Amino acid sequence: MKYLFDEIEHIKLLGRNAGKSAITHCYPLFYTGSGVELNVKGSELYVEFDSSFSTNENYICIYINNALIQRRMIDNCHERICIFRGMDSSSIKNVKILKATQAFGCDPVNYLAITGFDSDGEFLPINEAVFKIEFIGDSITSGEGLCGAKEDMEWLPMYFDIDGNYAKLTADMLDADFNIISQSGWGVMSSWDNITDNRVPAIYEYVCPPLTDERNVQNGSQEKYDFSSFPADYVVINLGTNDFTAMNGSFDMERINNLTHAVSDFIAMVRKNQPNASILWAYGILDDSLESVISDGIADYIRETNDKKVYYLPIEPISEDDFGSREHPGRAAHERLATTISNRIIGLRIHEL
């Protein structure tokens, strides 16, 4: 039986979104890790996508019972994909479909949405996760470098991934739901090439401004984000690497002071929108040159607000053996990062309880 997306009652929306679309009867996948979760009792399940791109295609990962079954590119068309068939119709299969690539704003027609499903079974209720984590970052959080050989250096969508991504790994370790807002090359104050418009705080309070295709706009990409739809228990900020690159070796005091203020201001923005969350700023996996600047920005914010739930989390720099493609962290580095963050969250939960 075929179902339009908005005809399914029991479905969990994953990732930052504007909800089910009443206009296009679909669910757009904006950022890395966005997707859906289903519990399906039946022998087969198919999913349908609408997709378009000109230069940057989209990839997805499909999981059954939390095991990766497929990683594939979605073609420039309406596409029907078999998730499973011939399985025991009496068993319940937990299915997750996650976008593996980031929001490619550099491609003006980039678009990906789930439009419907086809199954001979039924969709059952889904258990709620223990808590929620919001991840804010750059190319590291977008999973750039998780696929491909170490010597591969081209900037292509196929080198991005959600599987093995520290954000998903952390959530799996803690039985948490997660969402991601990340842009490769962006920072707190500017992008790697010192473009001040390309900074994560500028898009944080909106759904997904980088995606401007008409269908993305119809589905809410430019709208204010409703933070009450995902009240995070923890927010992990992983920014600073591109701000260091933008300095180009120049550590003048005016720029350092501006960056310190940018860190404080961004924490204040996050706190305004996630009032109950513990906020962790994790930094250092590729380079820790701005550790004192970020730490000072955090300390300034705490001193000004007396906020007791903001923390700096230093990350041990990556070893030469743990690089993936594009001189970015590989899977082993992501695993260590996830373990470090998970252990800190576990410690905070024990303290807070």
C-alpha cells in the first residue's frame, strides 16, 4: 500500500526542520543527519524521494535495527528505493533514513525530500529517546572526510557522511536523539576565507538559510526555527577551526578581541533559544591554536551572566594516522571525539541528577 508522507501517523522526524509540509506532502532533508525513523511490521518497505541538483548531489544512509544497510546517492529525479523485502512479516523493523551530506548552499537547485512510502505492513509507535543533543559545527560536524582514501583531496559530496560521524556516534552511545546544523568552511566570526557573511551564528535561528531552491523555501528553509520542536538537553558547539584559518597567521589584538566577543555572543544566542540545555564547546581536534581565545570568550560569558551550565571541552588533536580524506578527521578520530563528548555528558548528567 502506498502512503504519502503526511499520511503516516507513527513517524519520527529527525534533524532540524519546519515540520511535515502541508504544501508539498513531503519531508525535506536539510542538514546532515536529517531524516526519519519508523517501526515497520511487514515483509517489505520502499521509500520515494524527490531530488534535484546541478553540481552537488545528495547521499543517504539507511539503517535497519541501527545497522547500516545502504549508503547511496539519490539521482536527479523522483526515485523509488527498496529498503527491505522478503523479511519476516511478523517482526518489527526499526528503520532510519538519514541524509549523509550537508546542506549544499553552493548549489542553487539542491533539493532532497521524502515524499512517501510503500509497504505491505503497518507503521507502529516509536519509543522516545532518553534526551536530545543539538550539534553545531563546520565540516567536521558535516562529516567531511569520513569517506574516501587519505590522499583524496577533491571537495565532493561523496566524501561526506553521517555514518561514523561523531554526532551520530555520540547519540548512539547515549541513546539520544540529535540534530545538526553545520556548514563546511564556516566559523563563529567568518569562513575559512574570511567572508564574514559565512558564519554559523548568522543562520542558527533559522531553519536552513543556505538552501534557497523554491521547493526548499516552500518547505520552510528560510523561516525562523521553532526551537520548542527540539528542546535540547545538551548543545555541543564544535567551531573555531575555520576562524583560525581565516587569520592567515595574523594574531592582531583587534581580531582576537572580536573573536572572543563573537564566542560570548554566540553562546548567549544559543542560551536564549535552548534555555535548559547544558552547553559544551568542543574544540581542538584539527588545531587547538585558538583554545585560549575560545576559553576566554566562554569565561567572559559566564562572568557576565553567572550561567553555570556552559563548559569548555578540550579535544586532543588528531594524529597523522587518523586522518580521512581531504585532511579531515577519519572514522577513528570521530570515534574518539564521540567518546570524549559522551563521557563528559555522562559526568554532567550524574552531577545534574
